[in-house]
Amino acid sequence: MSLTPAAGIITARCMDYDDVAWARCDEVFEPWKSRLFEREVLREIGRFIDEHRGGVPDELFAPKRGAFNAWLRMLFHDGGSAVIRFPCPGASMFPEEKVKREVAVMQFLEYFTNLRVPHILHYGMSEESPKGFGPFIIMEYISNDGDFIDALNIPGRSRDDRPILDPNVSQERLETVYSQMADIMLQVSKHSFNEIGCIGKANEEDEFDDNWIVKHRPLTFNMNELVQLGGVPPELLPQNTFKTASSYYQALAEMHMIHLSSQRNDAIDSAEDCRHKYIARCLFRKITREHQLCDDESGPFKLFCDDLRPGNVLANDQYMMTGVIDWEFTYAAPTGFAYSPPFWLLLELPEFWEQGLDDWTVKYEKALSTFLKVLKDQEQTAIDRETLKEADRLSENMLKSWQSGDFWLNYAARKSWAFDMIYWAKIDRRFFGDGDLSDRIKLLTPDEREEMEGFVQMKLKAKEEDGLAD
């Protein structure tokens, strides 16, 4: 199914997260978490949920935490439940923006799709929040017995460990889960917009207005991590919407260079490693400047969720979907993103696969064959029901993306810490052919070549200073 590329000029691994930044984030979160468990705080939060849900409250469950949010569930005597969810300080770098964008896309999906997303009862910013806990969403609780990770993960594997697709999972179960995930992707991606960015109502003052447009910059999973763990100043991130695919790809390429420049700790191992990382980012910028990366330069652009994966799909004990949650990083994106096969088919990401990228690729291809089969079935069913147009099929484009290597191009564009591994293994030779590192240096612009050694010395000095501080 795929073409086997020649070995890369170098073998790179992922850039490490900044451990100092990670520890700093934990320090920010811990006192907030401690307050959340105080008895009087819990009482106030319970009263607040009751005020906006109504009914006779029965029980407030202990707080729980995910990657970006903490939430509390309140059970009512009528059998229903409501959840209040707060972005976690130290994990969510744009909490108010995140809440506003997620609320908008959840309302859109509730109205325009058949997906079960939590119904929003109320949301607000920090000034309205109980006990000053920051922006919040109060939403319907969707009953579940777990999520799709439980259906596919290696049996007995701890929830504290990264999930991995069970190699012995039955074909029936795999197709059941993949089919439902395919349906979600189709329902999301069939919606298109004229710009790249986050959506909102054209007239937000009119609750009956059903005209939705791109109104805000794309808020992505990667942007959050760049600020949280990469030391990137928020003002250096994109601030506006994008009218063309190429301008957005160029912005993503520029963010990779900003990341390398900004991350203080654990960004480089040596001068040689720094040069490799610098060259890769310069060449990726060159690709975005000089190559047409997709066929949708001027749109329309498809709705896309950065974080859509099995762990965010709730399910019953028969592994049938009951709801889909965590829509905060959803935006209209280049069609190349929606046309890329899903990164989560093996549950584990390629950059973290213990047996290496080549082994991940071999195993992924087998899973991809199954996914594309059920995706085609879902497409045909939706077309027969007249809920999907022929032009909104994904399967053929996903196969092309994998076979051409565009999958890796889009993955590297979206994933800053995985970038180096993916670039040298899957992208470099595709665009620049044979040669060695000296040949690649010749491809840099005169300014990039002139600035390279100064950049390397700057990073080495920062590394030395941080080592002394330790």
C-alpha cells in the first residue's frame, strides 16, 4: 500500500519536552487542585450546578481530571446528571478562548449532525465562576461504561500506561469500533468553510441564526503544547484566520522554527543535533513556500478535530457509542488534514512506538486496510440515505494521502515534537532526493546559511546556562 522510501540522511528522534516547563505547570496546577477538594468549595460548585440544571440534587461525585480539564458530576433524583468542567491551570494555556471555541463547535455539531454531544446547559468566564475557578461549561452527562480505548487496548494494560491496540483483538470488534469512528469523521468533515480557523455564528446576538462562519484563529492542540511545554510566547503564535492553505502551512512551518528557538531545556543534545534540527525546519519552510501541498488552496476548508480519537468517544459495555466529548481543538482546516488517515488506528502515536517508526508503519497499514473498508461502507450507507454527498467521501483521498506520503507531511506540520523524526524519515528524500547533509545545506537560502552557526551558538549557550542553573 505504501512506497518504501530510501533511508534518511540522518536518523532522528523526537525532540524532548521541556522538563522544567512541565514541572512548572504541575506547580501551577497543584494548589488549584487542592482548593477544588475543599468541602466549602465543593458545596458552592454543587449549588452552582443545581442553579443551572434544576431538579433535586442527590450526589456530587469527586472531581476527576483529563489531559486539559477537571470535572465534577452531580446526580439528580430524577436520574439525570450534569457535569461542570473547568480547564486546568498549567495544562490549558488559553482557557477562556478554549471554552468559547468548544462551546461554539459543540452547539454547531448538536444542531447539524446526528452525533450525541453533551448538551450545554450554561457556560461562562472567570468572573462568573464559582469560587473563582476559571471559565467553565455545565453540560449534560452522557451515561457510559467507558470509552473506545477499553474496546481496543491490550487487556489488563493500566490506564496510567499509553494505550496500544491489542494485536489479538477480534476483527468483529475492530470493525465495530472503526465503523463508528468513521461515521464521526464523516459527519464532522462534510461541513466546509471559506477560511481556516475556529467557527462561530455570523450573528452571535441572534440565538436563531444558523449561519456559521470562520471567525477566529485556529486554536490547535499543538499551539497549546507549544506554550505549555515549549516556552513559545503566546504572541508569536498565529493570531488570525487564514484565507489560503499555503499561508497556513507556512505559518505551521514557521511555528516549528519558533519552537526550536524558544524551548529553553531539552531542545537539543549537541551542536550537530541543533544543526540537523535547524536544517530540517528550513527545508520544511522551503517545501511550504515552493510546493502545492493540497488541492484546496482557496478552500472550501473542512471541519477537523485535532484531538478526535477513541479515548474521547464514550461507549456502553457492548462497545456501542453513547457520545463524543472534548471538541476544544476543532477548526476549519486544510483538506489535507481531513484527508489524512487517522493517526490513532494503533492507539499509540508513531513517535512513541517502542519498536520504531518502520514497525509502526507496517502494523498501521494492516489496520488501515480494515479502517478504509468500513469507511467505504459508512460512506455508501450515508450516500444512500442522502446524508452525504459523493464529493464528501474520505476513503479514496485517505488512501492517496497514505500512498503519496502526504499523511506524513500533514502529521509533521501538526506535531512539533515529532517533527524531526518524521521529517528525516518520511519527508526529506521525497522532496529533495538523494544527497547528504552538505547537499541539504546548499538548499538553504543565503540568509539561512549565514544565520545557522549563530543560531547553534545561541542554543548551546542557553543549554549551558540552564545546565548551570540545575
